[in-house]
Amino acid sequence: MTVTTEHAGQTTPATPWRPFRVTVAGTHTLSPSFVRITFTGDDLHEFGHDGPDQRVKLYLSRDGRHVPELSPTEWYREYRAADPETRGFLRTYTIRAVRPDRREVDIDFALHGDHGPASAWASRAAVGDEVALIGPNRAYGTDCQGHEWNPPVDARDVLVAGDETALPAVAGILESLRDSPACPRRVRVLLEVPDDGDVLDLPAPEHAEVTWLCRRRPDGSAAANGALLVDAVLASDFGTGPHAASADASAVDTVDIDLEVLWEVAAGAGSPVYAWVAGEAGAVKTIRRHLVGDRGIDKGAVTFMGYWRTGRAEC
């Protein structure tokens, strides 16, 4: 199937993803570690949104001001070909809300000081600042991908586990479950965040069991990234029962998380349990190995994603 779209009198192929030139319409501090930024753009009515954990790319110019014109179809090739010393920064985020009728998109940013260009930008973002969003193209006419939430239709017990980088996706997932007539009977959520001030009121189903894990201790020290999340999963009874399959952790054990992206999506069928796990790659790998290798959960019922890796920046 060939899909085309018209811009300024020209017909071009409609790719699943395309750049959207946007500006900051407003900012809202959610907690000490999170800020919500609302973007607006003339063509955001063409922005797609196919899943509750929908990812997008955020292009930030190196000087914080000028955003180059990005090709609708060749933007990534152009980005890779540009001089690394002068080209902008490309980072991945999850959409929190899309309002096509108002030409607005919300993204929640986890702030970690000036340790990364996106966090530094988000902490100082002001109305009128310009960036580019590369995301789903509604003109494509079908699912543009970039989302991984895919529970089996017969899943009765769901585990959602993540750190602060996964919180916007988790919030979207819970909102979708709250509004779904087919919500699983048991929904368990484990969320690791930097501080108890980051505990937010999430739009979850009434029966969802949401546990917040705060790294900062009363004495001011903090647990290591991912440690509380791993401990909480290991302490839970998720996945125990007669549905357990034969153990097989081989797929995840062959991934070198310092060199490769840790990412595998569940098949989405044939299991009464389902786990969606995202966050720091080392913690995610440990959790996946435990669920599949120790508890015998079918590896096709576990979606796991290393959103980031300690000591590594996104390319």
C-alpha cells in the first residue's frame, strides 16, 4: 500500500513517523522530579497516537534556539549525516496526552539536573521555545508503531513495573485500563521514583494496586537506581501458580546491555498473566530473568524495555 499526503501543493509519501515543528505552549511542575510541557504546532492535528505508551523523538538544537528544517521522509538519514559536533540532540520520550483538535501534545519530563541535554532543556523551558517532535503520522492511515503495551485478551493478572523514566507510559497504561471494559481482574503497579514528593495521583482503575518505591531515605542517602524495583518484584507473588511454563531466560542473558538495546515485546496472546517492565536496563534485565527463568512465566508474556542505561547517553 502506498500512502501519500499533500503539503504546500506537493505530494509526498506518507511515512509512519514524521517531524512536527512545535513550540512550548506552557509548563506545569508536577513534583520535584517531573515537569509537564505542552507543545503546540500548526500541524499537530496530523499527529497520531496509537497506544498508551506511545513513544516519540524529541529534537533539541544544540544552541537551544535554532531548529533546522527536517525532511518529512529523510530526517533520520540527514540527522546521522550531520556533523556530531553541531547537530542537535535526539532523545526519546513518551506522550502523556494528545489533543488534535487543539493542536497540542503533552510530554512529562523526568528531571535529573543538567546531567543530560533534555533534562537541562526541560528544567528551563519557556513559552515560545522551539523544538521538533518526530512522531506518528496520522496521514499514514494505519498503526504507526512506537508503542509496546499489548496484554493478552485473556490476561487476568497484570504487572506493570518501571522507574521514573517509565512513569508517563505507566500513567497512560493505567488510564487506558481504567477506561477499558476488559480490564484484568488484578493490576499491580510498582513505580520507583527519586523522592516521596514524586508520588502522583494516577488515573488508575479502582482495583489497581499501586506501590510507590522512593529511593531517597530519611537520612538523605538514596538506594541505587533500580534496586528497590528489583526487590519489590522478587518479593511479589506475581506469576506463581499453575500457569507457569518451562523456564527459559536465554534470550535476555545473551544481551550485552552495555552494547545493545534491551527490548523485547510480548506476543500478546495465550497467557493469563502479563508483565510490562521498563526503566534502567540492568534492573529490567534482572527482573525479566527472574520472571522467566525463576518463576517460569512464558517469555512471550513479558514485555521488557531498557529505556536507559547507567553511565550511557542516548545517541
